[in-house]
Amino acid sequence: MKTTLLLLIAASIHTNAQQASYINFVRQHQQGTNVIWDMPVQPVGSANSMLALESGGALFQLWTIDQAKATDYLLDQKLVGAYLPKADIKIITLDPDSKIPRTRVDQPFRVEIQVSDLLTGPEFPLSASTVLLQRHVAAYTSEQPVLDRATVVAGTPLNSGYLNANGQHVLAFPASALNASNPTKASGEEHFVIHAISDGSFSQTELAAAHVQVWPVASGAIKGIANGDELRFRSPNLELLLNDLYPRSDTYLLLYEGSSIHGNTGVIVSAFPMDRDAAESHVVPVSDMDSKFKEDGTYTLALVSDTVFGRELLCAPVTFSINRTMHVNAMQVGFSDIKGLESR
């Protein structure tokens, strides 16, 4: 029996695999006999497998080769067989604005796993009645802000377990398992993989996989002014240090009348909207705040960021005062005093 392959080569790894410099092919690996066959394919379309399915099943891998760099990439793979279980994984976060699931290191997420075609009974091998779930974590670094999926899942999993029932399995996590010297600044990816278990006729092989990007908690600073400063003439030029802004966020420098930001409405002094694929850090200059001051008095500056997780302060507010009233000290002299001076 042959199977029909539906192909869609995605642009998720290197811009797109449909450019002229790329060659695409499907590799069919017969699990029972270890026969391997490579079949060239177009970026989109369908085709019949070149080899018939055997009792041990077949592993189909979708590959693309960048001819300019002589580098190959594994885009997807599926294990197909008459008695193999099926699985699907979906990751749900509080952020709906990204094609790839993403979250923040301190935020919850859940993993929904759908398993089907598991068989029950002592006559069936373990590979037909159980699947293996693995959880892998890997951190981003300044030298490696992008991770290779194959490398991540080839390493030792953080933890693993077996699923032996058909239907939906839900795992809820209060936060990411990524670690860093400052836990709020951890970033990287968590990968969840379902494997068919080896039973001798085929090796342990991936059935389904999904991953979530994890970004750090943003922070910041207001430079150029300090708590308790008194401004007499022109306001100083400020600098905003914006660290690890969430990929989709709106950051504001707000000015409040009085010494508290609670219960008051702030005026926007500076705005920094961001819609990127990754967290970023920026330095933003701010000048000419004088037009925001209605009168002398006490004011407070607050640096805040709005995300799907709510509005949060990036640093402690700065309270200062404006005192631009000019005081003239002069000596009063009367006419009698002038006459007395003239007679001398």
C-alpha cells in the first residue's frame, strides 16, 4: 500500500524554501527493512510515496537544501504505519498575537495533547498501546538568539513520561522551567515531543511536536533626573533605558501631577510602540518637557509598558518639583532719606 503525501514547505526557518537556491525532497525510511528513498518534490502539492508501506511503517521526512550554503534543514517528519498511534500537540498561551506560540517567563501556559489509535490488550506491543512524551528546554544567548529545533530535541529532556490512553491530555504550567541567574531575565524555548516507542521493527520516532518561545520580563530606567530634584529653569534632557521589551508592547513615559501615580491620570511625554518577533532593548532620548508643566508644583514621572499581560512599571517612579517663581530682593529708600543724603 502506498500513501499520498500532502506537501507545504513553510518559511519558518530561513525566509522561504521556495527560492531558486533551494532543493526540496521527501525521504522515506522503511522502518522494517531500513530501505531509504529520496523523492524530489515541489514546495506545494501532493504525490504518492515511491515505496509501499511495510508492516513496520515508514518515516517520511521533509527536507530542504540551501544550495548557496550547502546546508540542509529538516522541516517536518511523520511516522506512518498500519498500527501506529497518532498524536497532535497544541500550546496555548495568554498571547494570541503570534503565529508561533510565545509567552513570558513568569506567565502560565498549557499544553494540549490529543492521542488516538492506541490499542489495548496484552496481545499488542508497547509501541501500539503507549506513546512517550518529552519536554525539552533550551536558553537563548546573545551569541545564539535562534535555536535549531533538531539540536534542542536531540538533547536530554528536562522530563518525560508515558501516555497510554486515547483522548485529550492537558498539562498546565504556572511558568516556564527556563532558568537564569536572574529568573525574570530567562529566555529561550520549551519543546514538547510525542514519540512512538521502539519495538524492534522500528526505532523510537517522533509523532508530533510543538514549541513555545519564552521571553524575559521587561525593565527600565529614567536617566537625567532623580527623586527630590528641583527644576528652576529649563527641564533636563532625559534618557529612557528600555530593557527586554516584550515583542508586542507599548511603552510610555507618563507625567503625573503630585507625588503619586495612583488615582491620577498621567500625560504621555514619550511613547515607544513595538511589534517584533523577539524581545528587544532600546535607549530613547526625551527632550523639551517644559510644555507639559502647567504650573509650579510637585510632579512624578513613571515608565510603564502595556502588554497582553497588563500594564507594569519598568522602574520606580521619579518625583521632583518645579519652582520657577523669580524673587527680587531690593532695599526701599524714602524721599526723606534722599533729602538727608543730599544735605550731607
